[in-house]
Amino acid sequence: MRLTTTRLGCAHSVFFCAKCNQPLLDATLARLAMELFRREGADAWYTHSAGELASAGTRCPKCDGAELRKETDILDVWFDSGSSHYAVLGRRPDVPWPSDIYLEGGDQYRGWFHSSLLVAMITHRAAPYRTVLTHGWVLDAPGPRDVQVTGNVVEPQEVIKTHGAEILRLW
Ligand SMILES: [Zn+2]
């Protein structure tokens, strides 16, 4: 079976025709990439040429060109997190698919909740969670949310030590 994909959304090709830019992806090419990653890790994609990575005799279905170039775009990070349910849920009897709950910040409606829903609708035709629970953020005095990246974070443990966990929850 030969699949060709567009570069839209999360559909990624493994190779492109160097001559006409036709995306190429089929089960053999995908399997070769999977085996390479398993053997050498994902960086192997950058240390081998397209000719070394593709199966011998791979030709462009559009122009019959034999020279390929590798896909070098990174896979969208949201696809990684959005497919985590597939790796975690349903693998053990005590961790069924779907999850009872996904818990994250409100920004994940456009992030993890959304990407998980997209992936699960494709793979399972259902959401990977029964419900989502979102939390807000503590804001610092000028207004931006309190996050480690910007260094304005107040460690919850410090608040709990002096004021208790209930005060932190109320805050
Ligand atoms: Zn071509």
C-alpha cells in the first residue's frame, strides 16, 4: 500500500522527491524509520543520508525520480503529548482506556486536551478521557501568572509550611 500525504496538520511524510517535491510515505519506509529509531535513536535521522534511510529502489510515484530528500520538520509537540494516552492507557487492567480524568491548566483546551481528542478520535473514535478538570494559576502582584520559567514562582511547599495547604488552595 502506498500512502502519500500532505504537509498539513499532523500528517507527515518520511521523504520527499528531490525533483518534484512529492511527499512519499509507505508502510516500508515508515517501518524502516521505526527500526532505525529503535536501533540508533531519533538522532539517527540526521546522521544518515536519505539514500541510506530509504529502501532500495524507492521511486517517486509522480515523476519516477529516484533521488529523495528527508523530512526535517520536527513532529508537532502536541502530537507527542496528544498520543500519550495510546502509550499509557489500556496497557494494564488497572489503567483502562479511556482515562477517568485529564487534569491540567486551562491553557490545555487548545493544547493537550485538544490534541489528545484529535488523536483518539482517529484511533478509537472516542475521547481518551471521560472528563477534564482544569485549574487556574496563581498570579503575581503585577498580574502575570506565577510560573517557573519567568522566575516569579512562589514554591507551594513554602506557602504550605507557613500557612497550610488549605490557604494555598484558597489562594
Ligand atoms: Zn517526483
